[in-house]
Amino acid sequence: MTKTVRSPFNHELGGTVEGCTILEKRVVIPPNPEEKRRGVYDYLVEVPPLPATARSAKPGTRAPKTPPAPKEASAGFTRAAPGEMGSVIRRIGGR
């Protein structure tokens, strides 16, 4: 399987980009040394095959997620009172 990778780095054919082997190279924007600008390159790379366990789980074939069950008597959200939070609030003396 192949894919295209865009990179600002100049690699040679047979090298690697993102762990894939470079098959073809195309210059999108040529480098300009006078402006100290790098070029932009498109690489057609060969993607290594996925392991058998990862290949079996194809995207889009998962069962849809079920929405969480509604909580009982949830008429809305209210702010918890300090007594319900169970923490201690300490005040620092005046400075």
C-alpha cells in the first residue's frame, strides 16, 4: 500500500520518511538559498503492512456507542453546597 507524504526535508529515493520507504519524489516548491527558504517535497512512500491483530479491527466496523443511561431525577444541574462537598474551607487571617 502507498501514500503521499509532504515534507520540507530533502530525502533521496530509497530513504525513509515517517518509517516508510520512499518510492517517488516530487518537488512542490523549489528551495531558494538566496531567501534561506527550504523546498517542499511530496514523497510517494510504501507503507509497511500492519500486524494481523491491527488489520482485523477496521475503522467504521465497530458497533456504535450506546448513550449513557439517564440519571434518575436529574431535573438539572445545581451547584453543590459547601456541606455537600465534604472538604474543609480555611480562611487566612487578614494581612
